[in-house]
Amino acid sequence: MGGGRHQLFLLNRMDPRLRVLAPQLIRRLSDGPLPRRAHMRATSANVVPPARLRVGFADGFEGEFHAMWLLDNCPSRRSASNQKARTSAELPEDAGLAGAAAVHGGEQVRVDWTGSAPSSTFDAAWLHRHAYGPPPAPDAAARALASAPSARAPIPRLSFDEVCTSDAALYRWLGHLADEGFCVLEGAPDDDEAGCRAAERIAPVMATIYGRAWDVVDSPDAINVAYTSVALPLHMDLAYYESPPGLQLLHCRCFDAQVTGGESVLLDSFEAAKLFSVRHPREFELLARVPATFVKEHFARERPVVMRYRRPHFALNGSGELTGIFWAPPFDGPLCAPLEDVGPYYAAYRCFDAFLTGLVETRGWTFRLCAGEVVTFNNRRLLHGRTSFEANGGTRALRGCYVSIDEFASRLAVLDRTHGAPPGARQPEMGLPMLGNQDHANGLPLPSRKPAEGPPL
């Protein structure tokens, strides 16, 4: 998922204050000489009264674990399917630690309980990955690095055939989708199922009100503005769903030379929001507080649709980190907010819209697809759009499908385990900054914000 060029690209994005950690970070992002789990071996395990376990690891990190948490997560409390055999409510209130030790060369940690309860044995690498509280410094650096504003980078490209036949290529593809948020697959055959075949290398295609797959062509009876030739503003798809699609795949089947316009546009919404929070803190705070309304109402179709969902444009977790962005101007519905918030909301909305437009020029990607290319991107992170086009007797035809964000994260986590994530790399199940699925573990740290002084918006 890395490589020299990728490491150099990441280092160039790094906050200068973090470059002192570069040697540790590169070890975390590259295929170093250490075995995958060597840095996660336990070097010490000691009870800290009254009810904590402190474990030291080979990479210098020390993690502390509460006795109740350890008992709740004891492997013996799990069934063969890894489900809990007993609930957390059944835990004894007086669970106490009698002793602990790193055993089997540090591969495991044994915990002895007070009373007659049998000892518990934990995998040291599992404890390292699941340590709660402040993360080790290299991990903090990796998260800050992954979330730093980036200069516009080349579009990642991979072979369609390789992704469909090789798990190693599939892993590289998912790595690009996790890191940069998008990737173009080249050399796809011209058939209805090509995009779906690539999607199903990850997970089953996510069916929506548009079906399993859908064609993006200029149509006189369009049931979506995308099925016309007009320009599409930057947006995410299906913001009116409680859980919008995660990955989107758009297979370009035909793009005749005489067609003018119709370029695809991509912009990293998390990067945009992070910059916006610094330059326009009052507007950011308002769009993170006042819920917008997203609507899809359409009766002139085979299966009529009435869908609406209210939420702020920016979703934050309890630490004030950004976990989701919802921006879909074509599907804005009537704002439902206190009267005193209405004027400021529209002012903040216009401000962010203008900010996005300006940012495309310097930090976005505008490109013309070619027949046989499949542009794939994280719909929760990358806003996408299209310039208007004139057919001039030609055809511009794309076919799209979706994959659930949860299925994508699961597939990446599985491949990380089977194909060997780089030593020390953040495990996907423990947080992927900018995934956009509102998981509190996936928050993007934002710079401190102090609302500018002045009259109300």
C-alpha cells in the first residue's frame, strides 16, 4: 500500500513539526526488516493498583488497560464465531487483578485474577492495536500525516485486469481508495457488467433506488439531473440516504471525440473542510450545527420515491474531529431551522460553495475520461461533478455502481491481515482518517478554531 514514491509524497505533505518523527513514520509505512508483529511484542506487564494493567511494547509504547475492560474482552468470553458468549452487563463489579506477565517471548500477556477465576491470556499484538487512551507518538504522527492538506497529486492508475485477477493488485487499489480516496482502473472491456465485476472484487454491489447499476447518458426523460448534459456541481451521491453509498465506480464505455466538455471533476471534501474551518471558522461552526435537509421526491418513475434526511453538512465526533461531510446542492430540501439561524445558514452555505469552486482550481482534479477507464472513488470523501457538454452527434456514456462503505472497510481490514500491513501501520478496524463513515475512530483532527469577531452572519 506504500512504496518509495508514496512515502515521498506523504513526507512532502507533512507538517514540518512532525518531520522529527519521519524515521519512525517511514518504518510504519514501509515494508521494513522487522517481522510484522515484532514491534507489538510485550516487554513488560505490571498491575497498577487499584485495577489497571500497564503493558510495555517493543516499539516503546506503553498501554494501560482497565480490569473491567480486560475481563469483558477476555478471549474465553467469545464463541467460535467471535461473538460474545456473555454480555457486558454480566461482568462482576469487583473484578480485580492479582498479577500479570509477558509470556511466550512477548507474544502473549497473561493476566491473573483475584479470587478463583482462571487466568486470561491475550495476544500482545491485539492489545497493542486496541489500546485506548493517548496513542503512541508514531501513530499520532501517522494520523496527522494522513490528514494533512495535500498538494494536487497525479491520479493513481491501475490495470483493470490485474485488479480483477490478483489480490495483490486489489490490495493496492483499496490502498489508493483509503489513502488518496480515488483511483482510475484502465483497460476495462465494453460490457454491462465490467464495473460491477470490479466492485464485486470488494463486496456485493450496493443496490439503490437506481438499481444495481445505472447508465449515465443524456436522456430526454431523465429521472436524475446526471442523466442530462448540463453541468453538475460538486456533490456526494444519495445524501438523502441514512447511509449513503461508500465507493462509486463509473465505467466510461464511450466518449466520442466530437463531444465537447463533459470533463469529470473531483475534490477532496475533507481537505476542503479542514481549510475552510481555518479560514472561515464562524461559517464552519454554523454548518456543523444547523441541520440541512436532503430530499429525493420523484413520482414520475416506475417505483415512486419520497426520501428525506436532515443532518448538518459537517459531522463531528466528541473530540471535535471531522467524521463526515454531506454536500449535495441538487438535492437540497427546505431548510428546517430556527428563524434566527436561517439567514446565517444561507450566508455560510454561499461561503462554502464559493470556497469549493475556488479550491478546484488549485487542489481538485479535472480530467476527461477515455473509453475503457473506470474512475473509482470514496463517495463519502471525494465530491464529484461534471462540466456541461455538447454531444455534436457523438455519445458520452458511463455506467455506474456502488459499494457499501462498511463492506469496503471490512475488505481492506481482511487484506491488511492476509497480505501483511506495513509494520506498525494503523489497522483499518481501529480508524481510517477521512473514511467519511462518521465512525468516531475515523475523525480528522482539525486545527483549533477561534471564531472571527464581528457582526452576526
